[in-house]
Amino acid sequence: MTGSKPEVAVLLCTHNGSDFLAEQLESIDRQQGVSVNLFVSDDASTDGTWEMLQAIARSNKSPGLHLRQGPASGSAKNFLSLLCDENIVADYYCFADQDDIWDSDKLTRAIAKMQQSDDRLATLYCGRTRSLSVTGQVTGLSPLFRKKAAFANALIQNIGGGNTMVMNDPARTLLLRAGIRDAVSHDWWAYLLISGAGGKVIYDPQPYVSYRQHAGNQIGANTGMGRRISRYLGVLGGRNRCWNDRNIAALEACAELLETHNRDLLLVFKQWRQEGVIKRLSGLRTIGLYTQTFWGNLGLLCATILKKV
């Protein structure tokens, strides 16, 4: 720590983000009660993002800014390349998107929540977000999840956006041991591995991030009936089955990091997906898989019938 301030490594990935990047950087600079080092990995931007970052670095206005070129293999690999860099050392680690706006107490809120737990336990904080229009107007909130965060939920869905995630050093060490895997997304991977390894996942019902919605979003906010219908159609169309294939393979590659009962659950989940419809339906309850909402569980039931999980 620097004095009494926790040191936080902010891991920011960029790709053609020049339109909104300045506001995000300003909101990171405004974080209260913490000492921030900002590590930015740019993935082959062509819109002036890299040049903008270099100009900021040359100005010495952000002495804690560290720049690198990303692996150009998608956002998940880019984020994991930062997270798994052993040269980045801090008390806490967090992901940051290029086009959000953080509340000034985002990091202190997360750290205060995590400090209520055993600091030797791998702990991940995540939470809700506000949706923000291109013009900066708040248009809604992400869904409120009330059920327990657990591996049986993580196998089916991710409850935390990466832009809200903060983790302690044991959680980062766990992900570092797992290495860079071909998981669907860096944030879902963090939820899967930390919950599967017996860590603690804290979900905050209060939003401290404004999540900007625009045409370039890789994953839009899960707000509004249109968005939700689109997601359900994706599930029923088999998209999530392909995603689950990738996540299962990634987990199997570092299965020794999982708690024994979660390692067993992963094996049962993998086998259950290949069973006939009767066994899939009967196994859905006994295995204990669940999503956070009524509509999500209805979608899970339909996907189970159609063998799309």
C-alpha cells in the first residue's frame, strides 16, 4: 500500500475507443481514497486511440499510466494478457472498459465490501450498472440479481460485467495460475474460476458505473424487452451451447484449481448436456443449475428441452 491508500491496478483495454475514452480516463483519475496505476492495452486501434494515449503519456499528466500493444486476438485475450502479467503488482486489480464513466467512489466502495471478508480468500466484487446513452443520459439499470452467486449459476450465466469487477490479490493469483484460456469473456471466466475454486463473489445491488450504450458495444446492456428477447433467441439458437463448450474446455484445462465438489459438478454438467431429453429435464433440478431470474430460468428450461445448453 502507498501510505494508507490501497494500491489498485486498473486494467483497461482499448480498441477504436477515441470517442469516449477521455471521459473514462478522467473518471479513473477522480477515484478517491486509492492509489491507481493504469495499465492500458490497445488492440490494433485505427481511429487514433493509440496516438491519443501516447500523447497523454508524453504529457506526464498521468504518471501512473502504462501503455502496451495488445495481442490483437479479441477483448478476452487482451484483458487476460494484462491480468496474467506477473510484472503488474498491486493490492487490488480491476477491469475497465474504454467508454464508461466511473463514480468517484467506485473503487473504495468495492474495496470496503471485500475487506469485510477474510483477506486470504479469493474475493471478486461485481455489481449493477447504469445504462448511459451516447449523449450521456441515464436510460436505465441492469437487472437486479437476488440469488446467491455460485458455481452452479456461473456455469449458466455471468452476473457481473467486467467493468464493475474488482478482485483482491488471492483472486488475481488464482487467475494467474490458470493462465490465459480460451474462455468466452474475461469477466465470465473470472466468475467461473473464482466461484469454482471456492472463492467469494460479492454482488453489489448499487451501481457505481455508467455503462455507455452505442453502436460499437461488444456486448450491450441487458435492459429493455428487445435486448432480452435477442438474448433469449441467441440461447435457443445454440449460441450459448457453443459458449459452454469453450468454458468447459477452459475449466477442464485447470480443473485442479476447482474445489472437489465443483470439479464433480463440472463433469456432471458436461455429461448431462449430452443426455436424452428426459434425462436432461430430470437432471436439471437434481444438478442444481440456475439463473438469476424467472425469465432466465424459463429460457434455461426451453434450452434444456432443445439441447441448446
